[in-house]
Amino acid sequence: MKNKSENPQEFLFEKVNYKILLIGIAVIALGFILMSGGGSDDPNVFNDDVFSFRRIRLAPTTVLIGFGITIYAILKNPKKA
């Protein structure tokens, strides 16, 4: 019979990878928060805030940077110096 202490469970990534991954997810969430809003309560009234710099340029760029960070976290090999 094998003892559980003899065969410890190993995680797929190291602690550093998980930290970077959480940072990337937070940046993606920030991008989606920046994208939100700008609508109008009245459907007959158009609001130009939908086409602001924040929603057209900044928010999608932030989301893409977040995806880049998460990809880096997945591909990073901490055992390699």
C-alpha cells in the first residue's frame, strides 16, 4: 500500500506562474470594466460616449495586454534560468 506522503501531488505551474496569471486576469477584468457604460437610458436618444477614446482604444488595448500577460504566465518556465 502506498502512503500519500511518499507521492506528493505536484501543481502544473509554479507559484510565480500563478501570480502572473492572476495579474493578467485582473488586467483583462480592468479592460472590460473600462469598456462598460456609455449607453443611454432612452433608446430614442443617441449618446456619443460610446465612441470615446476609453472605449474604442484604451479598453481593447488593455484586454489584449492582459491576454499577453496570461499567455506569458502559461509559457514561462521558472525552472529554466
